[in-house]
Amino acid sequence: MKQGELWYANLNPVVGSEQAGMRPLLIISGNLLNTYLNVVICCPLTTKIKNYKGNVILNPNNENNLAETSEVLTFHIRSVSKDRFVKKIGKVSRDELRLVKKCLDEILTY
């Protein structure tokens, strides 16, 4: 599991308005953490595009292998056990990952 990869994961059970179900996650934690810990830090994706300010929209391509246009829900950032991960889908580009990090920086700064 590496930073920038997209994986399907089972997020059930959840509480409240957390993102639920089997869905793609974008791994945003660094590779050192990903190698040595049993959790990775991720942002879930949704195909219900709301265009929340700063969220990155990913269009399907041969690199990410997404079936539909998806929005990275940066405000739903969470640590997820590696046991929840089911299958690697693909990865995002460096530019897309940079935009996700920029959005996270804005969320955490302001």
C-alpha cells in the first residue's frame, strides 16, 4: 500500500455521517507509515459529485481505473485498518495527489 493508490475497502460498520460501505479510498499517508503501521490514512471517494470547495474530482482513466467520475472527500479523512482493504484499483497522478494535499492543508489551516 503506497501513497496515491486507490483501493476498494469495506468501511462498515460506521457511526453517524461517516462514509459507509464498500468504496474506493485514496491513500494519503506517507509510505513510511504505510509500511510499518497496521493503519493507513485515507480519503473516501464518492460518485455523488457535490463539488465541495477544494475537493478533487477524478475522471476515470487507465491509471486510476475508476468506473465513474468521483469526488475525493478530503473532509472525511480517516485512519483505516489494513484489514478493511479488499482490492487495489489504481493510482492518482502526482498533480492530483498534490491538489488533495493542498485541500487538506487548507482544511487544517483555516
